[in-house]
Amino acid sequence: MENAAVRVKHAEFPGMIGYERGTGPCCRDATRYGDIIGNSRGMREIYHLVERVADSESTVVITGESGTGKGMVARAIHNRSRRHDHPFITINCGAIPENLLESELFGHVRGAFTGASANKPGKFELAKGGTVFLDEIGDMSANLQVKILRVLEEREFEPVGGSKTLHADVRIIAATHADLEKLVREKKFREDLFYRLYVVPIKVPSLRERSSDIPLLVAHFLRRFNKKNHRHVEGISEEALNAMQAYSWPGNVRELRNTMERMVVLKGKGRIELHDLPHKVNNGSRVAPMGHVEISEDGIDLNSAVTEYERALILESLKRTNWVKNQAAKLLQVNRTTLVEKIKRHKLSELQAS
């Protein structure tokens, strides 16, 4: 194996025992679960949870940052449930305007509103016997939250403009990147719906929390994008892989997937090297060295030096992210609230970033 580099052939993957053959949590060295790639502790815990809840009718809410694969976890639950032969229908609650979302969910009758020239079934009717996946449910309006609560509790709904009550024979799986508990405290999300949804919560870890899975994902995407784009990239060097594992991946697996496709297309053949990585991946997670530090005979105030270094790191992260605090916090791998407190403590402003 050349410099422990990740290569496309299965036999040459370092530490990938059971790759492709491992299909579930029963396999100690499983590296994929359905379409989900990963063998970190956090992902194995998710596989076990999916196995335990799949054949039930309980509502599941999946939380995690954008791009972590919440939809794939939802589909894995459906595929292993008693409803797997029936539809799995996804609707993004944050991507559809409120006045259209109700019709998408519950359907409408002819004449219900301008342009409703015919009856149209909604997702709950089309998914009969199957699963409805409500993605980004935290963005749903209060009015629709009431109607979703009714579906969960009474298994009933009416199409927009209709008077006939229909039965909802579906299982609901919800997902959100938002902190629903915080939204409940702020009166932006119904408390009764929150508790009705949180029967079985599943949290998908961010990619920076499972960086040990990055070699597996890189190998998977190399194969996929070589085939899709008719390229012949053989693998990735150890140095490039180390840099990818050190990067924080604020966009999570989605960002990694897009980065891999771009590199495979541009490289074409050979091996991906450190210089082939995007600048932000190559340098974005590295802490700039302080350089040579002189300590005089009188000594140095360690607390002051550490404080000044912290200030410099925070200012650099803010510069790189154009003062978008959420992104800067991800670069520094701290909570946003922690970063805001430190900005105030150091009395930093955008004027200092110019």
C-alpha cells in the first residue's frame, strides 16, 4: 500500500474490513448500512436505533445539522419497516410557501382557491400505507402545526376547501436542523406537537464529530464519481486525506460529496494530492503557528499570551467567514453563544478585521 493512501480498489483501503459486505449493525466491521456510509461509534448507534424502531409505528424525529444525512436515516427506517412496500414521500416544510404547503400535505378540492381547477390528492393521501417524511418541520407555521398534530393524534385530515374527512394511514417521520426545544420556549413551536413528535428522537452527528468515517466516504465518492463522470482517479494521498480529516466540514457530508465530485472531475486520472484540494480544505482547519516566542529574563505573562492568541484566532475566523458568526464558530469548533461571549470579552469589531 503506497504511503497508506486511500485507493479505489477494495483490497487496498486501509482499515476497511467488511466494506460493501457489511450491511448492518450485526456486522462488527460494517462500514455501510443501506445507503449510509460510516463505522464510527455515533453511526453504529444510529444503525442500532433504526433496527429497534423500524418495525414499530412510533413517530420518529431526526435532528442534526444540514447536510448530515437525516433524509437517508428516514428512508432506512422506512425500508426496514412493515410499510416498506408502500410509498415513502418526502416534503420539505421550509422550501414551500405556507399557502401551498397545506395543499401539498392535505390536497385540495376543485374551486378551493384560484387555479384549483380539479381535485388534487395531498401527500398524506398519496402515501397511504407508507411513510411521510416531513423535513425541516421546525419551519412549519403554527396553523399547520395544529393540523399535523391532528393527523398524529386522530389519524384524520380534510383537503383544503373540502368537508370530507379522510383517514391518514401513514407513519410520520420528521426532521429538523433547528433546536425544537428552544423554539418551544420561544413560543414558535407548539409544545404539544413537540412531545407528540419526540417519541423516538435520533440525532445524526456532524461530519466533524465522526471524522474517522471520512476515508470511507472518500472511497465511496471516488467510485461513484469516477463511474458517473467517466474518470479514472486512482485514489487520494495520505497527506490530502489527513487535511480532509482535519477540516471542519460546515456543510457536512453534502459538502464532502460536492467537493469530491469537483476534484474527481478536475483531476481526471491519477491520484488526488494535497495541492488538488480546495484552499479552504487545505488551509481552513489549520491553526497558524505563533512562530518563535521570545521569553525575556523577566519571564512572560502566560495568561496574557494565551488571551492574545485566542483573540487573534477569533479575529482570523471572523475575517474568513465575513463575520458570519455561525460559520466562524464552526471553524473554531465552539458553540455560537461561546463565540459571541468571547467577541464581547475581547471587544472585537468588524473595523478591526479590515
